[in-house]
Amino acid sequence: MPAEATAGEAADAAAHAFDPAVKLTRMANQIATFFAHQGGEDAEAREQAVAAIADHLVKFWDPRMRRQIRAHLAAGGAGLDPLALDAVARLAD
């Protein structure tokens, strides 16, 4: 039988569920997974994947979304896939 969540744990879980960084991290990681599977595993393929992820973020993400994911990266980038992290680091203001 699972233990009951304390009020603090429930509040933390609710805040986490509405944190835009959590959703944007998940979305960026999904994009990274897609592009990671498009090439090989050498340095050139990795570079192409990072460039493609950054290009996707520029083309399809609203500037507010890009600002939020960059702020998340500046705060440590918790949860970002390494390819997504490198792509977000390339985004300009």
C-alpha cells in the first residue's frame, strides 16, 4: 500500500506539474531523441543533431519558450538531454 503524501509533498508535486521548465525540458528532450536517431554516433553526427535541434527551436518555438528554456539552462538545466542542452546553449537572445 503506497504511503500517503504529506501536504508539502503534494504542494511540491502540484508546483512541479505547472512549472513551464518541466514541460519545455520534456519537449526539448523529445526533439533531441528524434534528431539523435537520424544519424550515427560520431562527432559529426552529434554536431548535426545539435544544429538541427537548435534550428527546430528557433523555427517552431515561440520566443517566450526559448527565453524560458534558456533561463532553465542558466539555472543548471536539470533534466535536459545532453544534445538538447548543447542546442539550447546555442540559442541567441
